[in-house]
Amino acid sequence: MKFFCKKCKHKQRVVYLENLKSGGFEVGRTKNEVVYHPLEEFFYLIREPITPLIIKTRCERCNSEIHSIPISVEYVLFLTEEQKELKNFYV
């Protein structure tokens, strides 16, 4: 993913998983947000808890802190559960 420094306008590439493994993130405050869910031909609204996963790094050029919120904790948990289910899936 690409980060953009607001201070010096430098763009840099950050490998998302490496940043997570190194602890370069912070967990934000959980909020209940309204989200759309598909139901056949229609959509319905539901409130779901969403906890932002804030990825942090330092600018390579000016060393100021830059951050991005590309994903939620709930989505990461969903992905890990999906992987567990796929490991047990046989054809």
C-alpha cells in the first residue's frame, strides 16, 4: 500500500503484513456504523461494530509520522476465520 506524507508530499510504499507483524499499528476506538447488507435483490441496513486498524510508519524523507486506516479489526478476524474454514474444506 502507498502512504502519502502531508508534510513533505513524499509517497512511499509500505508492505501491509510486514508492518502489522512489526507492531506498526494502533487499534482505534470501536464505533457502531450503519452498513448495507445484500439480501437477494435488495439491501438492508444494520448497525455493526467497526474498530479501525491504524497503520503507522515514518516518512522516509522527513521522518514525520504518517498513518492510514485501510481495514478494520473485524475484517481481519473475518479473514482469519475464513482461512481456518478453508483448511478444513475437502473436495
